[in-house]
Amino acid sequence: MSKINILIVEDSFEESELLVDLLETNGYNIVGIARNFKEAITLYHSENFDLVIIDIFLNGLPEGILFAETITSIPNGMKPFVFLTSSKDRQIFERAKLTKPFSFLMKPFNQLEVLYAIEMAIEKYYDQNLMFSSVEQLVNSQDFLFIKKKCNLVKVFKSDIIFIEVEDRYCNIFTENEKFVVQISLTKMESYLGKEIFTRTHRNYLINKNKISEIDITDNLIYLQGNYKVLLSETYKGFINDFNILR
């Protein structure tokens, strides 16, 4: 589990500091700040990040658009990005729009609008139909989930999930250090996580097979890392045959 990493491309020291303060206060991690096109390209290739916030004008030139045009042309290198601008030039807007940003924010930026734009960019980039809401909600990616918890977006690696328990219309997602509550069906969660690592043990439980510490066939219980235990029903006992058991 880790924070969402954000790259900032902004030439104004004052405005970049305001962004850093806002984002770090709300649980995001800033991996770098680029002041021009060259620095932006360098950080783009050297840092691991989930989203970019780009000022359209850098040192008086529309280098932010040039940067967006460049990264959108990199095969499999695209990351979601949000534009910041104080420009009202229609031609600049039309050129910027062609790069397909996930949002435009006008300067001086509104803090709430920045936070909403990040959430929407993450959601749209991963092509989900789920909306982040007051109940913790998630967006699915290949190796991790983005989960909205209170005011923060949290990146949870699928491999860190120990088990999932269904409760009414909600799923409780347990990692070693945290529990998330998501309004989603267990069947949907199973489709997100896949069957290579995760398996059902009961109609109410989905577990990470790599987190099993003991299987009690007599009492139909599975013990998991973190001192958790879940039920094992007859319907789902077949998964045990996937293991090489020494007798």
C-alpha cells in the first residue's frame, strides 16, 4: 500500500509550493517538480508516478502543451494529466485540447477543484464506471486498486490484500495494516483480482492464496497472515488441490 505519486510541471515557485502543500496535506506524494520542458521530460522518464499536473505556459512559452504532446506519443507511456492555465487564448485551448487532458483548471486554482480533478483523472484513465463517493470506492488497475478513503486516494497493491469479506452490500478489504470498506459485490471484486492468486473459500470470503499460513480441514478454517481466519466451505475446498501437499 502506498500513496498516489504526482509529478508537477510548474515554473512558478509560489504556485508549485501551494500545490505541494495542498496535495501532501491530502495524502498525495510529490515525486518531483519540473520548471521547464527539459526537466519535465527528464522526470517523466526517471520517476515512478501516477498522474501529472501541467502548467500550459512555462517561462512564457506553451511548453506544457509540448510536453503533453510528447508523452502522449510515447508507446505505452501515457499517464493521466491535468492542465493548469491562466490563459484565455482560444487557439491555445484548442491546441491543448488535442492532447486529450483529463481536465483543465484555471489559475488561481480552487483547492477542491484540484482534488476533484485528480480523482476524475484517475477514474477516467482506468476507464471505470465507478464514482468516488462518501463511501470508500475504488478504481481498478492491473497491479493495484485506487481506493478513496475519507478525503484521500490510497493506492493498494493487489498482492498486499490478505482477504476480502462481504457484508451486506459492502466488501471489507483487509491488508496487513488497514481495512477498507467498498460498496461493491464480492463477484465484482473477484473479477478485478483474478483467480491466479485469489480464491473463494466461502460465499462470503475471497482470500489471497499467498497469505495462507494454515488450513484446518477438520474445523473448516483457513488461517491467514495477520492472525486472521476465515471459513472454508465444502463448495470451495477444491482449490486445495492446487497445492503440492507433502504427506
